[in-house]
Amino acid sequence: MSFPHSSESIYSISPYIGGDVTPPGFTRRVVLASNENPYGPSEKVKEVVNNYTNRIHCYPSGAANDLRAALGRAHDLDPSWIVTGNGSEDILHLLARAFVQPGDEVLISQHGFGVYKIATLVMGGVPVEVPRIDFRLNVEDVLNLVTPKTKIFYLDHPGNPIAHYLTNDEVEELLKRIPSHVLVVFDSAYAEYLDDSNYHCGFKWVDRYPNVVVTRTFSKAYAMANLRVGWLYAQPDIIDPINRIRPPFNTTGLSQMAAIAALEDQEWIKKCVQLNKQVLTKFVADMKNLDIPMIPYMSNFVMAYFEKTQEVYRYLGERGLVVRPMGAYDLPQYLRITIGKQEEMQELIDVLGSCPHR
Ligand SMILES: Cc1ncc(COP(=O)(O)O)c(C=O)c1O
């Protein structure tokens, strides 16, 4: 019998399964399951972490003033329009907590990042799936699903596990037509990896639209997933309620200082992004040579299709190569593979080459 909970709907929530969870018999030697940056953070970040010993007994700045100022300088944004959190996942939850009431609808793209649905259900909200056609979102489909009850549209931008984004023209069209009672949340967790004039992470629309929010993270290109720093940028009418409900110390002093140091070393981010692109390009060519189909890719992971997906997953895991099965995303035939270092991807290609289940 389950322990009685004030909201029975909590039992409709499937817990998030991360890349840290693997079946027995697997060896976690090469982990390509969580879209982490394999090169690690900047040396400046490591220096901050190594030296952060004499302030552990002090509470951090709850408002993360210095970090918000540094983010403002780095991205040319008003720091008072920024809120930081314990990863961007925390921010995605805070948005639902502030703006979704029981029975409200929340638009989530098909195969969208798992946290959107959990954050919605926690509030008694109703997730409404926006279909993808050939893995692409379409503005008309989003608009057709909006009702007076729609409160949020979580737009994965670009998506995980489906790497697609709405182009600047499509976003303009969406924002012109979507009713202003719908908060459009651009989850731009992978923005650093994109270099395309048709793509914008969303900051430029925040100035023009009071219903636009952009979320960003230090977990991906900045390689600080373990330090848990995410943030949002939005107009004051969004910031104010979020700050009222935000746990007061939802980023640590250590992570704030590490994030400031990371922002000061943009050369390192550029280098990581460039290395990722090189390794991705070669890996994609090698996968094509093996005749393994993939969904279009663009950031630091690919989605590979297999007939015998579970068998391939096990074959890799038992040889120390951990990738991510996508059953929880309604894509049971796919394995998501993070782009690691060249030698790791070469090993994966070699093992796939000899895999009898492929
Ligand atoms: C699309 C997307 N958004 C948000 C996140 C959350 O990242 P974090 O909470 O580490 O900032 C992830 C992590 O995998 C992601 O893929």
C-alpha cells in the first residue's frame, strides 16, 4: 500500500531515469549517457573548486548577486531579469510551481525532455503533447492546441532527445500569434553548441515579449553538471513570483564562484564546442559506414536506431560502454549516444562493428 499523499495524482508521475542508472552487469567505463562535456570544465573553474575551503560554513548569496552580474556582462543582459537555480531543471520546476494550477494545460513537444511532464504533473497540470512530424515541430500545431487553460509551452530549443529547433522566422510567427497568457519557455540547454544564423537561444525575444522565458545551464558545454547551476532570463513580472517561491539558497557559493570563473574563460568553451563538432562529424560518418540510421543531430549527442535495441544496449554496457535507452521517451528503438572524446567514440564504433545484434 502506498503512503497516503495529499495529491493522488502524484502516483501518475513516472520518476525521471537519468544516465546514472544502469542495469546490473554493466561496467561504467565510458559513459555516453548524459550529454556531459567529456573535456571537463575550464582550468579556472578547477582552481576555484580546489581553493574553496574557507567559506564552507557560510551561507551563499541567496540572490547570487555576483553570478547574475557576471551573466549580465557575459550576455549583455540586465542582471535583475535573471534568476539562478540548482540546474535548469530546478528553474523548469519553479516555472510550473509559479504559473500552473490544477487543471491548467501545459504544452510539451512529443518526445520532449522528461522534466517538463514531471513539473506539470506535480502541480496537477495537464500535459498536452505537441506532435512532431518527421521529428520536427510545427508552429501551426502548437497554436492549434492552445486553449484558455494553456499556461506554459515548454519549447526544447534545440531538443533533447530530438535535436530540432524552430528557426528565427518560425519563432517570430509563433510569438506574434500565441496568446499572451501562454508563457513560452525556451529551454536552450544546448545553445552553446549551435552556430546557425537561423537559431537564437531566445534572449532577443524576452525584451519584446513579456510572456517569453529563456532557461540556460552550466551542465552541458560548461561541463559543470555536478555543480548544478542553471538560470533563467525573463521580464520582471515573471522574475518576481519566481523569487517569492524560490528556495532561498538554491545555488551554492562554490557553484556561483565556479560559474563566474567559467564565464571568464570563453576560449575553453569555444575549444570544447569545436572538438565536439570534429568528433561528431567523424562519428556520424563512421555510423553511416556501419549503416546505422540516425535522427538529425546538431548538439553533443545523436539518436541511433536499432532493430534489436535492448540487445545492442546490453552488448555495449557489458563491454563498459554506457549509452541511454530511449523507451521513457516513447522511442524504444533508439539509443541516445553522447559525443565523447575521439578515442571513446572510436571504441564505440569498433564494438558496434563487431556487435552481432546490429
Ligand atoms: C533539454 C534539457 N533541458 C534541461 C536539462 C537540465 O539540465 P540541468 O538541470 O543539469 O541544468 C537537460 C539535461 O539533460 C536537458 O537535456
